[in-house]
Amino acid sequence: MKIRKCPLCGIYTLKEECPTCKSKTIVAKPARFSPQDPYGRYRRRMKREMGKDAY
């Protein structure tokens, strides 16, 4: 069993169908960790420009 996320309304669930909007959910897994973090500078810049609510 894996946690899933609805791409339309953004809620998390364990079901394959969103209980709110009845759309198909996707597996919500984070990006793979890398000590080199090739996209870290872009992520930090976006976070600075968009504020704390960027994620």
C-alpha cells in the first residue's frame, strides 16, 4: 500500500480513486535523494522568489 495524491484537488489518500472528485490518483513519491543535488540552486531560487509557500 502506497500513499497517493489526486492531481486535480491535491489531497492525499490510499485509494486509487479520489474520494472528493473521483479522479484517478497517482503515487506520490518524492524525488530521489542525491548528495550532489544538481537542481538545488534552482529549487532554492524558486523558494526565495515565490516565498515560503513554494512547496
